[in-house]
Amino acid sequence: MTVRRVSPQEAFELLEEGHVHVDVRSVTEFENGHPAGAYNLPLLNSSPHGMQPNADFVRVFVAVFPKDTKLVLGCRSGGRSLRAAHMLLREGYTTVVDQRAGFSGAGGPFGQVVEAGWQAAGLPVAHEALEGRSYAELEARVKEQ
């Protein structure tokens, strides 16, 4: 399965056309700034032992988003969101787009930024999740079902 990958600007345009942005970074990363209007559903969680897989990622995703939802996934630099996109395609999602360069930008082999991310591209950034879009709220919604 091939994942369509787009620039931050192209992702923004897709959002304006009705796609839903899901930020797959950790809760802490999301709270430190994210694309305005994004949902937070971490692929990995922060732990005292570093980043650990979120065992509930697919379960919560499937419970919250119908499989025909038009999705744009983003992370810090593009790696986690690409991995999540492949997972969701295997789960039967039909429209999954990965935003290259993530929120912070894609880096080269020597740490240089080779593609500006969402924030550096000057796209809308928020520090508070819209109601119902934080990971805690998404998890709670799934537990209520």
C-alpha cells in the first residue's frame, strides 16, 4: 500500500477541503503546540523509559473515526505519521494522507532542516485542543461506548 505524502501547505489545503488532522505525537508534544484544530491520538506515549507504543492506538482510532474519514496524519518530523498511515490502511481506512516534515520539520543526516514543518511554514498553530479533541477526551469517549 502506498501512502500519499504531502507538504505542510498541501495538508493545510486538504484540511480546508474537509479532511481531519490527527496529530500522532505524544500528549506532551501536542500540548506544546500543534496544528490548529487537530485531534491528538498518540502512536507512542512518553514514559520514564523513553517512547513506548500506545497499545490502544488502533482501538481508539477505530472507535472514534469511521473508516471513510478523510484523514491527514502528522507528527514531529514525518516518521511516526507515516508508520501510523500504513497501520490505518491495513485496518481498512480508505483516505489516509501523511504530512511530510511534521510539525517541526524533516532533518537531514547532519541535523539540518531539509523541509520546513507545519510551524515553520507559518500555518495556524494552537496550544489548546478544541473540545473533544485531546487524547484524554478521545479515550474517555471510547470507554463510555
